[in-house]
Amino acid sequence: MMKIRGIANANDVVSTYEKANLYAIKHNSSKVLVDVSELEHRFAAIDIVNIMPKVAHNIGNLHIARVVGFEGYMHDLFLQKIKRFNISAENFECFKSAREWLSRL
């Protein structure tokens, strides 16, 4: 599990998922729960399109459950774009639902 909070630019997003992949490899896991409910994105929505190939490359073999906040269309946009790369990822409003989804995989 990772908890990300604060303000992120596009490069921070790429770096975060790169670290998630390295952590998963180190612990021989294919499942990652990322809590981004306290994360604020500070970049243009169009930048999601530009960073998705890099993010997808970093998490291509992982199942990603993301706990997201109520505000922020960027979380939905992120999920929509990452699924175009056939990445197993879902957004959840709570930790319990995210964990349950991962446990069924």
C-alpha cells in the first residue's frame, strides 16, 4: 500500500508509479493499493495523455486499486486513460472496497 498526499505535477505521477512498480517487484507482488485521496494534481488535464505511456510501462503487470477523493476529475481521467493500455486498475471511495477488489484477483 502507498499513500500519496500533497501536490503533484505530471512528472510526480510518473515517478510515483515507477516507485510502486519497484516496490511490487521487491516484494514479489502483482497488487498495489494506492491512496491518493489527499493528492492534488497541479497540471493540465491534457498532460494525462502525455504521461500515460510512461505510467503504463511502469505498471503494466500490476493490478492497481486507487482510493480517490470525492473531488478531482483527474482521478477519473487517469483511470479512463490507463485502461486504454489494458491495465488492471480501479478507483474506489474507501480502503475496504479497494482491498476487497484486490483480494479477488
